[in-house]
Amino acid sequence: MDELDIEIVKELEREKRSLRGLSRFLRVPITTLHNRIKKLEKKGVIKKYKAEVDWEALGFKVFAYVLIYVDATELKKLNKSQQDIKNALLSFEFVEECHIITGDADLIAKLKAKSTKELGELITKNIQSIMGISKTKTLICID
């Protein structure tokens, strides 16, 4: 990868532009840009393209991070791993992302909800019902 490839990747990640707009911004012929992007896709540098959704426009007004603590002894009894818990969490459509982390907690999940009441129900009825989870701690985003 050269400097142009790095600039292309940065701009694709930062700004959602048309190919023509990106070509103008980077001052590169559109065919060159197109060929570079195709090579980056083939190499696996660019994995996929995603729409940037305005969840608030769809009625989701509450966003939170949930620290998730697992009971290692229970996971062993259930023959499960933290990855299994992560996969279970990602199966919920209200979970935007989930990561296994270091520190006090074992996982962190980003959730979206339409209200704090709904958020509470999603956590207590869905997340806390997953076998192997011992407790959760919720951090609500204020901006």
C-alpha cells in the first residue's frame, strides 16, 4: 500500500462520498481511483460498505454501553466461552456492537433503545437472562 491507497482508505472511512466526489477531492482520475479501490477490496483491506443510519430519526433516543460480567465457573459447566456470550448478545437487534475486553468486566456492548424504560427491559429480560452472565453495569450516553 502506498500513500494514495492510505488516503483512499481514510477518506472512504471518514466521509461518504461518491466515486466522482472522492476522485475530485483526492485529485486522482476516476479510473485510477476505481482500480485502486477494487485492488483494496480484493486484498481484503476494504471489507464492506455500510450505511450510516440516524437511529434517532427512527425513534431510538437512548444509547448505552453495558459492561457485562460472566461467571467463569458457570461457563465451564455450560461448556461455553466468552465468545459464545458475545455471539448471543450480537444476535439481538438492539445490540449495535459487542467486544470482549480486559479489566473488571468481561464484555462491553453498545445498545440502542427508544426509552430508558425499554432499555431496562432489554437488559433485564434479554441480556441478564443469558446463562453465564452474572451481572451487568449500564452506562447511559448523555450526548
